[in-house]
Amino acid sequence: MGFRRLEVEGDALSVLKNIRSREVGKSIIRPIIFHIQQLKRKFEAVTFTFVPRKVNEATDALAIEGRRKEVGQIWTNVIPKLVQTVVRKDRIAWKSRF
């Protein structure tokens, strides 16, 4: 898609720490971490940020939808209904804090 900068949010702090580290490490997910580090080289800048799972529900909904369809897909124009519902719920919860 031509992106040069990438921001990645995740709720697995240990995984994010492994990705940020320049060492290979001994984690069981070492091959995945290595692959992610290789993919980072294709971008000018990549940032990895920890977000609590509670505020990461839309991402979780996208992953569930992707697994359900069993097809790799990029959602740029049409957002699945499940994700729209989660985002609406999050927005209402966010506004009710004030």
C-alpha cells in the first residue's frame, strides 16, 4: 500500500519487549519475532506501543473476523459489522468517562 511509517499497538507486553530488543532471545516465539524484525526493515520508521487489552477490543474483533473468514484480507473501505459494534461501544465508554 506504500506506507513508509508504521505504528503497531499490542496488548502483549512481553512480545513487544522482545520485538524492541535487538537480541534474538530464547522465547518460543523467537522465529516470529525474527520475522517481524526483518519486516521492520521495509519501513522508514516502526513504533511498537503497549495498550491494555481493554482498549484494544477493536483489534481483537478484527482478528476474530479474519479467523472466521479464513482468508487474508485488508479492510480499508468497509469495516466488518462486528468491529463497528465494538468501536461504537468503546466510543460510548470513552465519552461516559467525562
